[in-house]
Amino acid sequence: MVGRQGARRLARPLLYGTVAAAAGGGFLYVAYRPRSIPGSEDPVVPPPKYGEQGGLSPPRFPNVKSRQEQIADLKRSAGVSEAVSAKIKSGIGGFLASTQDEGKLEGPERGEEPYDLLVIGGGATGAGIALDAATRGLKVACVERDDFSSGTSSKSTKLVHGGVRYLEKAVWELDYNQYKLVKEALTERKYFLDTAPHLSSWLPIMLPIDRWWKAPYFWAGTKFYDILAGSENIESSYFLTRSKALEAFPMLRKNDFFGALVYYDGAHNDSRMNVSLAMTAALYGSTVVNHIEVTSLEKDATGKLNGARVRDVIGDRDGKKGEEFSMRAKGVINATGPFTDSIRKMDDQDVKEIVAPSSGVHVILPGYYSPANMGLIDPKTSDGRVIFFLPWQGNTIAGTTDAPIDIVKNPIAGEEEINWILSEIRGYLAPEINVRRGDVLAAWSGIRPLVKDPKAKNTESLVRNHLITVSDSGLVTCAGGKWTTYRQMAEETVDEAIKLFKLNPGPLAFKPDVSGTELIDDGAPLDGKCQTHQVRLIGAHGYSKTLFINLIQHFGIETTVAQHLVDSYGDRAWTVAALCSPTHKRYPVRGIRISSLYPFIDGEIRYAVRHEYAQTAVDVLARRTRLAFLNAQAALEALPMVIDVMGEELKWNKHRRDVEWKETVYFLASMGLPKSKMELSRRQVENGQVGVFDEHERKLYSRHDSPADLLESDSKFKSGENPMVHKESQVNK
């Protein structure tokens, strides 16, 4: 009996210990298990091998249709070919002849069936819908009034995230919609990084803690964030002591600083992601055209939408009237972001607005303001908003504000918002770091298309959930949402359209050779169901973190340039590098920089025109390269070269080149270009006058009076002598 009791006493703690050890081991395994980080695995398509003689043949990739070919496809959807249209324009006789002969036309002269879907808007949502529909075997067209990602989609915080602030609101307000948004975004975050590993990456973000008793609260929050991500999570959050946090982020203020928590989210190159979506959709058979404006919606006899009237606005820049024509589609989808209600009012003038536009201002600062691989979030600013402080493209991005705004094409960041961001930055950076207005290299305002909540008192409380609505005439509208959830929004919209318009998705009759080889299997069956979570975008198939070495060895380009090309174009960096001009130097052999400060090169301009439908200088400076977003004055300095290269490619005359100069300078004003630089002529810019400052601007960039201090041993003037006044002045005697 005594033996049994003793055994029980020993067994109970042993059992508890075993359970505790198993639980602890399970936790450690979940936290530190081996993980597959996107971009670290071997590429689907291996890089080309060197032959016995040391030669290498770069891969050859399929081309998308030209922009003019895409426009011709739009015209044919109306049932009237270009040949017949020409006869109609020739006069009544031509019209009669065309009506008699139309039945005899064959091939490209005969009008084609209407599109299954017409998508209005070429931002993240619109391009995502086009790709989703095309990979389901549907015939789809996507038209954009300006350029792909010319609006909100290029002016984001550059994060691919679930939203820790939304999670906090979900917990404290017991809001299921907020929770659902975070959960959905965390799932989409992993798909995002899997399908475009060259354009997105994981980024550790530091959350500074000023009091010890806040550490458990933030630790619980970040761990809950990890748990929600589940198997889609990559790295677990962790705590840093004060010394370790300052070692990782030495720019932080040292007083009132206890330590920091670090969690992981994604970062990406937003406009290049958008362009890649559009170009991938084009390769899968979508008709994707930028700079095509919808001027009106067209309806059949029953009042149902059956197409649109569109206009090619590029003609206006050439001094001609833009060509206008009709196109037909079984269904029309409105994915125009902040401009959603303007398209809805084309359909029904009396419709109530559903979008509450909100301004988000961001500023770009030099890269020395933050570590190269660590971001920071300030969860409690002076007015309760959140600010992100992140490394991006070699610089530092800070933002964002959140305030109501009127919808305009290129909103300008106000001085009040810029100064508020700078003021908040000063609050958590070391006092010896002088945060100056002159350090702002670029600043922009993006309009968030938040869905209206009639009970909300301010835009900060609005959740960026998306909303899909259908009008009486059949206009499908997808509004709201955010970058991270674009794919889910597209999937739900296409599902709704298939059901509403009784479309018949099915396997693709022709699978494009996106990868440049016969190896095209992404693991996506493309059987008529949504597979965009597995469809790799252009550039992803042959991407690897060491691909830049192959480019350096084959083309002789600079290391920083090669790394930039791989991170921006993936395996298409081979084509970009091949389009670069020789430098006629020993090294680098190829690649002329368009700005000495950044790794953007001339081959990118040619690639943008030939393979990405770039039609204007702004398309290149803002959305194909990111120079306008990184440094507005550097973009102005690069403008002459961009216009010259594009002019050669697109055969621009002097009038068109002058228009491009004027329109681009006007756009750069919305990116933070100082007013004093807007009046500069091309000749003045080429002569280096962008770098000439007046006294006000000089004080923005230096705490010294002009000229800057010199060592006494290097000065040509006597001690106490002021070189800015005449030597006979009393001050110098």
C-alpha cells in the first residue's frame, strides 16, 4: 500500500513534467521550425549554363502584343473590323460597300465576339481581376485612363501586411469584421510573396517600448499576430533588450526606452507589382491597355450594360484628337479605386456614393535615417494615429496621415501633413539627429478608397474591407480593400461576374510560355477555377538571390545595378540588361545611369516602352522605375535623358517632347518638387541649375550660413573676415 502511494506521488510530478516538456517543445518547434522563405529556394527555371568555350545564351522570353495590337482587339469586339471602319469613314459609298461585303470578310477583318468581361481600372484590383479572369479561360479586357498603378496603387506604404493596428481594434472593440480583415490579409500575404518573390520580401519591424509594464501587452499582441498567421507565418516575433534594440536601430532616442518587440511583415515595390500583374494578364490572353479613357457606358434595349465608349488619350499629347470607338462586353466591372463613384454615376446619375476618400501622406528621407533591413512602427503618435518608418529602395519612407480629402488626379502633400510627420519622427529619434525639412527628398499624397460606414464619425475608424455591389443595369463594382488583399478581392469579383453574367470558365486552350522555357507548370492546373494563388508573375520563374552575379559576369554591369534589376524584374533582368547601351568604359561595360544617385539605367527605359506599355515620361520615372517617388529633384535631372530615349523608341517630334517636359514637371510638383524648380527650362536643367539654391533653400539643407565652414588652414581669408561682403567694408576692418 505504501509502495503504491509512493509510486503515485512520483508518477504525478513525472506526468506533469512530461506534459510541460511536450508543450514547451511543441511551442519551440512552432516558433523555430525550419521554414521556406520565399525567394530562398532554387528557381523554377535554373539560370543558363556556360558552355565549354565560356559562352552563355541568355534566356528568351515571349513578348506581349503591342499596344496598337491590343487597341485593335478592343475595336474588333464591337463586331466591326478596322477594315470596315475605314470604309465607313470613306463615305456613304464606302459604308454601303462595307455592309454588302462584311459577310465575306475573314480572319482579322471580321468582327469578333464581345469580351466576357470589361474591367475599368488598371490598378491593383483591376489588373488582378484581369489576371484571374484570363487564367480561368475567360475573354477579358482591362482599360486604364492613365497608367497602371497611376493612382492609389503606387502611393501605398509599400507594406504587405495583415495590420497589427486592425488586430488591436478587433480585440478591444470585439469587432469581427476587423478580425476577419486581418486573418484574410495574413493568408494573402503569403500568396503575395510566393507568386512574386522578386518584388516582395519579409521585413522585420520594430515596436519600441518606453515602459517595462507595456512589454507583456505588446508581446501578447505580436504573438497573437503570429498565431493568426498560422502556417503562413515565416518568422516569429521576439523581444529585444534596450542594448540589443539600440544596436539594431542606433538612430533611436535612448532615454525613456526600455526595449523593443520585433515582428515580421512583408514589403514590396507596389507599382512594379501592379505592372507585372497587368503584363502577366496580357501574356495569358487579356487585352490590357493603358491611357484608354472610358467616356460613357453603353446599354442594350433592355437597359443592361453591354459595353463602353472609350478614347485613346495618347493622341491628345501628339496634338491630335484622341481616337474614340466602342467596344462590347457581356459584363462590365468597375475597379477604379477612388474614382469608383464617377463610373457608377455614368451608369446611374442618382446613385449614392459609397467611397469615403482619405488622404495618406508619405515622405521620403535619406537612407541614413533607418537601418537597411529594419523598419519601425510608432503605435501611438501625438494624435493617436500610427506611423511607419521603413527602409525602401535605399531611402527611408515615413507615413502616413489619415484625413478626408477631395478626389483629384494628383493630390499634393500639404506642408501641414509633412511637418506633422517630421515632428513625430523627431519624437523617437536621437536628439543629435536633426530632422530637417530639407531632408525630404519626395512627398506625396495617396487617396485611399475607403468604403463608407454611415455610423463612422471619422475616416480613422473606417476599415479597408472591400465591397462588391451590382447595379440594376449589371455594373459590378469592387470598392475598398487594400493592396495585400487584391487577389482575394479579384477572386470574389470574378466569381460574382461569372454567376451574374452566366459565363463559362474553363481550361485554357493556350498556355503561355511565361517562364521563357517549356517549363510552365506553376502547380496551378488552370482548370477554370481560381488559381491565382499559384500563378507566378512575370519574372518570378527564374528569379534567385544570386541571379545578379550571372548578370554581372555576362553583361559587365555594376553590382548595385545588377541587384536592383533582379529585385525589380526577376528573370526579365536578362532582357533589361541586354537593352542597355555600352558605356565605352573598362567598367561598367553596359548600363548608363539616368541618375548618379540611384541604380536606374537606360535599358529600363527601353524595356518599359517595348515590353510594359510605357507611353509617357511619367510612366517611366514614377511607375517603371521609382525615381520620382525616391527623389523629385533627381527625377527632374533625369528627365532630359528619359525623354530622349523614349523619343527615339516612340518617334516623338519636337511638339511631343515639349509636352512631355511640361506634363512631367507638373507631375513632379505633386511628388514634392520645390516651386523654384518648376520654372526651369530643359537647357537650365541640363546645365546643372537644379542644384542651385536660393538662400531659403540653402538653410533647409545646412545649419551653416553660406558658404559652409572651412578649416582655418584651408581658408583663403583672414580670421574674422567675412567673404560675403566687400573687403573694404567696415566689417572686414
